[in-house]
Amino acid sequence: MVDVGALIRTYYIRTFLCRVMVWMKLRVEMDSRWMRLKRMPRSFWFILLFGVGGALLFLHLEDLSEMLLSQAPGAMFQSSPRQSKEGLQAAEANPVSPMQHPNVEESKLKAATVSQEQEISSPQITKRQRKLLKTSPQIIHSKNVSLTSPPGSTLEESSTNLFRIVETRKQVMKNMCAKYKSGISRTITPNHVKYIYVEDKYKVLYCEVPKSGCSNWKRTLIVLSGKASNPDSLKHEQVHYGGFLKTLNRYDQKEIMHRLQTYKKFMFVREPLDRVVSAYRDKFENPNDYYHKLFGKPIISKYRVTPSAEALQTGNGVTFKEFVQYLLDGHRPVGMDIHWEQMNKLCHPCLIDYDLIGKFENMEEESDFLLRMIGAPQTLKLPSFKDRNPKDARTSKGITERYFSQLSLMERQRVYDFYYMDYLMFNYSKPFNDLY
């Protein structure tokens, strides 16, 4: 009789031996190929890795472009740089999730344009995608009414619209921080809050952004604290050097965190290039011994081809082009200054959750909105006067264009790139059509 058990054992043994032989043959073949690959020059590996990386990046950007277009079915995007002018009549939407565009049109939101503010789209990855610009948010303007008008009034609708805009700005900020600042330390130090002013009576924290109405906001905080009765009566020197207000970094860590967690926090920003032109005009075109000596002398010394002895001694007469050369120099002869430092570096909005990020371009309405939000007296208004060089015209878009016309296209592009994170975070569109 045939021994079935023996046949089965023989079959399994032969199968096992065949698999071992195949495995050994494959192993010898793989070792042989690996040795040949190891003998390949390093340049081959570099080219291979570079090609694979480039292909992956290309596929990623294609997917990203499709995602951006698909997530905003109501938004119209154009690659033409003229878009920043053509889209000024779109409306700003309700707060949205981080994966959506903040500029989806809302048909029920009917409002008139109010300022130069122009919003840009969600996070951009490449310079080419900077052309996907948002349009300005809309706020209803109604005169001769107060923020305490009865329900159903035009101003209540305006206040609701403004609340939506404020919330959308905060959402845009969170999107930008998640995209570009996700790796930063979450620890808040006294250095992060050194430009934040404290008003304990109304429990308010204000982050100072020079050339964005900071002097008038300090006047208002001094009145709120009860140390003055009228903001219009406070002189520039009293406001900045009178010791009426304390900065948050003068408290210990426990008190700093308590105020950050319980007080209303706000800041006001300004179109970045308008702000830098305003700073230049204020500090270099007008008499100012401090800035002329501290900044003017080293700027003239380094960037002027044949400076006069008087210019080297006084620091007077720094040109806008020389100022821009200093601003863009990685080896500046003198450090940065708060008046032209990037706004996001002054107030650290990715670390500090501000309740309101207001805009200088719509200061009157948004300041009233904030004062009512914190319960300030109905009679208190933010001053609107210009306390330094009052005879000079306020820096406008036209004035900014005139100063930047003195620069080459490359210099304008580099200044825009220098402030690009401010443009993203604070949702401003690019200032000139010829920029990429």
C-alpha cells in the first residue's frame, strides 16, 4: 500500500526546498544588483533624488491648485494682476473653517465700500499663487446714528456686518499662523508683550503698532484709566513719555498670563507700504535729531556715494531710496526700529489671540465698535487729529505710489517681500500690479 503520510511529507519537503532555492537565487540577484548600484557615481543618486523630489512637488502643487479652486465655488479668481482693482465690490463672508476661503460672497450682505482695505485669499504657497487676491470686505456706513440705536436699525445691521468682518479677519489670521507659524514655541515671554499697554479699569490690552493711530489710542486709554478727562488735551510728549500707561512686560509671569486670559486684547494695523512711507516721512523728512543722528548718519555713510561732511555730521536728508537700501540690507549699519518693523513681529498674533484686529483704513467705525464692546462711556471717541507735523498731508495710496516710483521694480518687489507676512496675516492685497 502507498504510504500517504510519507507522500505528503515528501511534497512539503520538496516545496520547502524549492522555495529556499528560489529565495537564495533572488537574494544573490539582489546582492549583485545592489553592488552594481553602489558603484554608481554620487552624481547619479543626486540627479535621481532631485528628479523624484521635483515630481512629488509638482504633483503636490497641482493638487493644491485644484483644492483652492474647488473650495470656493462662489469666488472668481484670475491670474491677471489687475484683479486687485477689479474685485473691489465683493462682500466678506461669515467666519469659515480653516480649509475654506474667507472671501466667499454672501448675497444677503449688501454694503458700501469704506476704505483702501483689500483682502487676499487663503494661504499661498508659491509666488505665482500670490495672484489669487481677495477683494475688500464691506461695511455699512450710516451717519447720524449711534451704536446704541434700537434693534432693527440700520446701525445694528452695520454692527452685525462689522462683527462678521472682525471674526473673519481672526479666522484668516489663524489660517496663516497654522500654515506658516505652526512650529513656533507656544511659550509667551515678557519680550513678546513689551509693546502691549495695560488699562486695568476696563480690562483692556492694546498692542502698539506705530503709524497706525497708536498715539490717539494711548490718549484714549489714559482717559479710560481716569488719568485725564479729555484725550484731545494730551500732548504727544505726555502720551509717550508721561508714564501714564504700563506695558505688560512690567508684570510678573503670573500677572501677564492672567491679563492675557481675561482682558480684551486688540491691535490696529495699516497697509504695510503706506505705513513704511508714513514712518519715513515722519522720521527723516522732518526735523528729528534723535532719528537723524541714530539712523540718518550711518545710513548716509553706508549708502551715499559721495556724502558731504555736513550730511555725515547731522544725518539730515536721508533719501527714500537710501532708507529702502538700509531696510533691505541683511547687514544693516544700525538695527530695526518699531516704526518700520513688521507688524506681526511687534504684536505676535500667532501667540496672542486678539479679540479685535482693527484696520487704520476704517479707524473711525472700528474704534467706535471696540469702545462699545468694552463698555466705554458713550461720549468717548477716539481722537482723529494728527499731532506730529500736522501741516503734512496724511500718507495716502497716491503718496505711497509717488515714493515707490523712485525705486526700481526689483526694489519694490523686495520691499513687498520684506512685508509679505504682514500682507498675508492682516489680509491686505498686493500694492502694485507689476509685483508677482
